[in-house]
Amino acid sequence: MLPVQYYIGLSVVLFTLGALGVLIRRNAIVIFMSVELMLNAANLAFVAFARAANSMDGQIIVFFVIANYNRSHSSFRNLFQSANLFL
């Protein structure tokens, strides 16, 4: 099993790439992909810390983060479809 520091390091790199994507890019789709990358980095950190503590709390938090993001993301998809931006 890999140490928790490796997972946290990967999480920091992914979060940094996502933050740079949000700050540098102006395309809405790229910004949404960058936000999703940042959320996945946070999810990786939650799961890594939960695994180190032998707890299920991290997986439960990740479940709610993913469910909430998918719920809000579907409203953006409906907005784009109503504006005929997605085909």
C-alpha cells in the first residue's frame, strides 16, 4: 500500500492544474472540466485520509460531492441544450 503522502501529492497536482484551468481559460466547457478536476482532486484527498484513518467518512463525503456535482451539472446541460449550444 502506498503512503498517504503520495495520494495527497497527486491531489495537490490535480487541484493546481484545475485551478490554473479555471483562471487561465475562458471557454465555458474547459472551465467546467477544470472545476471537475478540482473536485476529483478533493475527492482523492478525502478518500486517502479516510483510508489512512480506517474510516468510511471520506467515501461518504465523496459520494455526496459527486451526487451534488452531477445534479448541478445536469442543470447546466439543460441550459445549454435550451440555448442550442449542444447538439
